[in-house]
Amino acid sequence: MHKIAKVAALVLLSLAITACSSSPEDVDVASKASPDVLYSQARTSMELGNYSKAVRSLEALDSRFPFGPHKTQVQLDLIFAYYKMDDAASGLANIDRFLRLNPTHPNIDYVYYMRGLTNMQADNYLFHDLMNIDRTDRDPKNAQDAFKDFDRLIKSYPNSKYAADAQQRMQFLKNRLAKYSIQVAEYYIKMNAWSAAAVRAQSVMEKFPGTPLTERALEIMAKAYDELGQEKLQQNVKAVMKANFPNNEILTN
């Protein structure tokens, strides 16, 4: 019953999004309104949480008055509105355009932060979340991009008010990416590709240290080196395990 309720929620959300589609009247009003009126409408819609309507006003402003008085803020508002609408493709396109046209803008740290958030959003699947389906094995490109976005924000703007939250999100992304690499390594084990499994597990140690997957990475490396007859490498791995995970059963066998 719990899963049925989640599916029903997903259907209702889809219907709500459909209901917010543009009407001919809205398009006609947007085509005639002044820049100030359009921007006022957009801000009101955003404050009310009607982001689809806000986007229509903002897009009209952006296309009709690209050099108008609100041009930069319109682009920033579009980035946020697309994020709230779960439209990652449009959001990323507008973010990259903003970074290209406004590389020294005082709010550039916010734009990098939003790029990270939008890439994280693109890495998620609402249906899978609602059904509690683990899809860590999906293509990690957006997660990798989000990690890079947050890393750039922290290194370039360490005093940004978004830096602390970006740091926390990077830890989440490290765990997600480490889990993906472990799943790839375990696939290699099933294929008896021991060298590839060892390399992939080692990448977890090098790229994502300190994650909950560290112990599993060491286990895979120890097993792979044993299969490959690399006794010295296996002993080195066991030494690391003894120092960090002394109760692991591999050490008692």
C-alpha cells in the first residue's frame, strides 16, 4: 500500500505540472507587457511558488528585452526557477550561458552553487526515489560534474555563504561515486577480471578516501591480488586493513 501511495503521488505531481502549462491568454499578455510589468509578474509568481508561470514571464523578458534593466537578475531568476521545476537541462544551459557572459559577476559563487545543485538534481530520478529503488549504478556523469562544481566553489570562493553546504554535499557525492565504483569492481569480479577489479577498488581509496566503502574496497583489492598471485601487494593491503579495520574477517582467514 505504501508503494501505491507513492505512485499516486507521482501521478498527481505529473497532473499538476500539466495543469500549469501556458494558456493563449498568458502568452498574449506576455507579448504586450513592458519590462517592469513582466518582471513584477515573474517575481509575484515566484513568491507564490508558481515557477512555471514565472518562467514564462522571465523567458519573455529574456527574449524581448535581452539588454533591459533586469537582464542579469532575469537570468539568475531563470536559473532558480528551472531548478525548482526540476528542469535540469534548461537550468544548466542558462547557468553555462551566465558564466560565459558574466564571469566577474559578484554573485558568481551562487551560480556555481546552483550548477552543483542542478547537476545533483539531474543525477536523481524521482520515480526511483518514490519507490525506494537504489540506482547507484546509473551513469555518474552528473554526480561527477556536481562534485567538480562544488569543489570549484569551495576553492575559488572559500568565504562564500554557500561553501559550508557545498562541502556537505561533496561528502554525499563522494559516497555516491564510491558506491558506483565498488559496484563496477564487483561486476569485474563476477567476470573474473581481477586486475580491473583491483584498479577500480584502488580508485576508491585514491579519489574517495574516508567513505563507508573504504573497507569494501580493501576487501576487493586483497581478494584480487590473491587471485593474481600478487602476494606482496596483498600483504600491503592487509596491513592497511589491520590498522583501520582490525576485525575484518579477511585478516582472520
